[in-house]
Amino acid sequence: MRTSDLDILIVPGWTNSGPDHWQSRWQAQLKTARRVEFASWDKPVLADWVARLAAEVETATRPVLLLAHSLGVLAVAHAAPRLAADKVAGAFLVAPPDFASAPMPSGIDSAFAPAPTARLPFRSVLVHSATDPYCPPAAAVTLAAFWGSEPADAGDSGHINSASGHGPWPEGLLRLATFLRHLG
């Protein structure tokens, strides 16, 4: 499957993804990509994020690819039961937080935790880092197993964001291309 065959929904995490973040760069590169705009980036409310994500999927005119990072990954997992499985082609999930291992920042709705444990109704890959301060590798592999996601170890990559040096993130684009080949 090619990116031009998909409606690509960028699902950032807490405080959104700045201009140097890989999500922002990919959004600028991928013609069919658009960012899901939530009511609050600084004080996210799970019910609002789930409703907005479900509405964005519903209005898509092509199969949907979800590109989620951090808290956006949890939003996808919580929203999955409300998403039309026939509309979502797959999800590329990157660096989920594990609030059992790292404290939840103040301002984030406590309903985001714990992470859902139900299998996702669409194909997914979960990219995680051996040095993510918000999610130990074992927790990421456990989430991948719960969700039926293919785990992908990105090595020593921190939180896989611009602060950890992952602005353009060409390795991520290669991993995404591999995932897309398996979707179509």
C-alpha cells in the first residue's frame, strides 16, 4: 500500500509535536497526512481525544493510517473499540508512555491510565526504545502483545522525539515503508 492510497492521521502526544518533531516533518512530506487537532494539548481529556479521533476516522474518504506518538498511542488504544475497523488500515505506534513505570504529568486526565489491554482490531506496529524514560522496553513489549502489535525495537533512541534527536527520523520512515508493504 502507498501513502497516497491512505488518509494519514497524525496523532501527537501531550503538548503536541513541535515543528522539528518527526510527526510534523512527516506531515509536511506526506500529501495525504493531516494532524488530529484536539481541544487541549496541555490538559488532555481522554473522552475528548477519543471522540475527536473517532470523528476524524469517520470522515476519512480512504483507508486510514494512524501515526501516533506517546500519549497519542494511548488515545488510539482507548479509541480502538469506537473506530470502524473497516476504515482503519493500520496504526504505526511510537513510544507509548507507561504510567505504571513513570509518573503521569500533571494536567493529563487520569483516565488515560491504565493502558487498554484489548487487542486492536487493525494491524499495528509498536516502535519502542531501549532508553525511553517514559516506558521501559519490557512494558512496551507487553503492550505490543496485548494489542497484537508487531514490536519494533529502535535501540538507544530515548523517547523518539526531537529532544532525542529524532527530527527527520529516516529509520522511522524505512520502518513505516516496511509496515505499509504488509498492509496492501
